[in-house]
Amino acid sequence: MNQERLYVMSSEVITVMKVRTLGRHARESFKSISRNGWMTFASVGAVTVTLILVGVFFVIMMNLNKVAQTIEEDVEIRVHIDVAANKADQQKLQNQIEQIPEVKSVKFSSKEQELKNLIKSLGDEGKTFKLFEQDNPLNDVFIVKTKKPTDTVFVANQIEKMNYAYKVKYGKGQVEKLFKFIGASRNVGLALIVGLLLTAVFLISNTIKITIVARRREIRIMKLVGATNSFIRWPFFLEGLWLGILGAILPIILVSTAYYYAYDYLEPKLKGNFMQLIPFEPFIYQVSGLLVLMGAIIGVWGSLMSVRKFLRV
Amino acid sequence: MIEMQEVMKKYPNGVTAINGINVQIDQGEFVYVVGPSGAGKSTFIKMMYREEVPTSGVILVNGVNIARLKMKKVPLFRRNIGVVFQDYKLLPMLTVYENVAFALEVIEENPKYIKKRVMEVLDLVNLKHKARMMPTELSGGEQQRVSIARSIVNSPKVVIADEPTGNLDPETSWEIMNIFEEINTRGTTVVMATHNREIVNTNKHRVIAIESGKIVRDEQRGDYGYEG
């Protein structure tokens, strides 16, 4: 009977964490941070270094992605139509291309239009090509866009087999290389970020382990007078959280400042190459949010990893 | 209150510390646990507050088998038990008052109640006037009194003491002993492992003697019964 009452009473104590208790845990965690002095400094430093690298990598990756996207969107298949094809043959070819499920759009561009584009793109030198306006050697062209850029090669190969498709051009070789490069750089970046994160978690967990070893006696006594594991864990959890968040401050400042200047410097240069960077404003807030979140996760993860072992008393 | 049935404890290194113990301790009893060093006294005591778990057998405390208690429920169980150690186990960074209050903070008691209750028990162990001092400023006997205050502050039904006078001179040991007597007359069960012959032979209580992991003697109002 007695025992039952005890459990009912105690489960209330555990589930309803009082604000007062949270205050106590917060105080404890701050005390520990100041008491640990150099170790606190070291682990905040570890998080800082990690998050700077993660931040820089992340910004570069996202921008590479953006550039890759714009390039990918520019990838198109140009189908040169055989001069022997009449209107009906042309229509048939267009229908056939449109029937390929991966195709998004097919646009017709007459040879006159093509010549105009060519002259325009060559600027002053292009004027000499005006001579050809009388006897245009170019072909009519279908400009084909695929739903996914990576389908380009596959679609192009299919079109090549069709009647009256005189030549199919999509930057053979370059497109494949580009896709390969983008894919690889994404993976390498991801692997680096994951590696860095694990290192930081390890460092934090070591710092907190030192706190805990120093307080092992205290933990033991707490357990002997009936503290629950979660009660003991909270201050360490918070300590990890603060360490992580503190570690995110400097990286946020550095990465945003650096991006601000890099954007100003690079944006006009890249514009000429039809490339774009991600605009500073909403992007850097997202990056900052991400860095704080990552710092918090690293800190909490590290602290919980090291507390676990000491709670089995 | 506390009941052990066929309890055995074998440590991973192969030492059998407790080898088939059956015992029952009732509410309100005062029990000395005696025996030579290495006989298994400490293991016997530690199993009562579940610092050690028996290899086999049943340990019922308040009707619950703590040999099978889930880790999660251990803290709740311990709140019903006070433990006193030979080396006091006080927290050096905290004052006397804080050390005692700690046991109530940990179970998230109301601050007003904590204040009232801590002063109450400090009064009981005669240390009210030293509440603001640090443990290092106290004598051994005083430190042990703080430790006892902490063990009874949450009004446990049983107080378990592992050689509480082991580090103290005879006179101080008596002071400590008198506090345990006081606690016991208020209805709390006291189980005390001890090497103190004089105390056991003077303040007569039940004596459980342990040798080579077995109970070799269990007498109401017994004697210490060992040489040395």
C-alpha cells in the first residue's frame, strides 16, 4: 500500500518539472561553465572552429548548387531538322519528341531566327554573317528541354534515332562531366561536414566528461539520496547546450561578414557568365539559424554521451 | 520491513561475498551487523539500499523486491531510505545547511518546507548554530552528524549506516550513537554495521553476526562476541 502511494506521488514529481527546478538546473550549469574555465574555453573553441568550417563549406556548397542549377537549367538539346523535311515531316518529328515522357517542352526556331541569334551573339563580327541572309545555310531547329537536366543524354540519344533529325546537339561530353563534378562535390562536402561535426561532438563530450569526473562524488551522493537520472542529467544537458550555442556566435559573425564582402566582390563578375550567387539577405539568416542549431545539437549530444556512463550507480 | 530470502552475491571476480542469507528486520527495530573485515557486512548493507544487486535471491523492502527493481524505480525506492557512511560523503563545496537541503532539493521539495525541515533536523543533531559553516570547518563527529541529518531529512522509514563511528574517537562515537538511538525511538528502523564492541555491548540491541557470507548468529539483545 505504502509503496503504491509513493510511486503515484513520485511520478507526479518527475513528470511535472517545476520552473523552480529548471532554474536550479540552469544555475548549476552556469556555475559549472565558470568553474571549468579553460576546459569551457577549449570546447567552445572546438565548436567555433568546427562551425566556422561547416559554415564556410555550407555557404560554398549552397552557392555551387545554385550555380549548378542555373547551368543545369540552361542545358538544352538542339535538334537540327533535316532540310529535306517538309511541314508534315517536321510536325511528325515534333510529336514524336513530345511523346518522350522525360521531355518538358519543344520549341521551334526557324533558320532565320537562328541566324539572327547567331549574328546578335557575335556582336560586331556577326555583321559579316548578314551576307547569309540571302542564302541561309542553317537548319530549322527544335529546342528541347527535359524535365530533369540529368535526363538530357538519354533523351538526346532517343531523338537521334528519329527520322529527319539531322543533328542532335547538347554539349556532349561537357554536360556529362558537369553533372559528375556537381555530384562529386556535393558528396565530398557532405562527408567533410559530417566528419567535422563528429570531431566537435567528441571534443564536447570530453569536456563535459571532465566536469562529470570532477563531480562524480556529487552525482553518487545525488543518486544515493534518490535523485532521478533526468534530474542529474539536466544541468549537464544545459551545459552542453550553452557550450554549443556560445560556440556558434563567432562563426555566425565571421561567415556573415565574409559572405557579405564575397557577395559584393563576386556577384558583378559572375553576372557576365550568367551565374548567380544566393542573395545575402534571407540566406545568411538561414545559415545563422543552422549554425546555432548545429552548435546546440553538437553540445547536447556531446554532453549526453558522456553523462550516460556515469549514471549507472 | 526488510526481508532477505536465499540471497547470494557473487562478484564478477569470482568472490562470493554473501552465500545464502535469510533474515527479517521489522519496523522500528535497531539492528547491529557485526563480523570480521571481509566477512560480507558491507555487501549485506549495500544490498539493502540497492547499491549492490544480489546474484540470486529476493530482497523485500516494504514489500517490493528490490533485487528485481527496474533502474528507473531505484531513485524512488531510495527516497524511503536514509544512508550514513563511514566517510560521511558530504559535498565539500556546500555549507552544512546546503548539504542537508540537497537531499530535499533533489526530490524537488517545496523551498519553504525545505527551510523548515532542514533547521528541524539540524536542531535534532545539535548543529543548528553551525548551519552556515563548510564541512571542512567541522570536526569528524560534527561532519557525521551532518551526514545523519541528511539521511533523515526526508523522513525515511529506515536508516542504514555502514560503520558510522569507524573514523571517530570513542567519545564522539557515543554522541553519534545517541543520535541513532534518538532516531530509533521516534520509530525509524536503524541497521548499523559496526566494529565498535563497547557500543554493541552497552546499548543492547539485536545483533546479526556475519562470517564468510553467512549469518552465524542472530540474537535479540546480543553481544559483540568477537575478539579485537
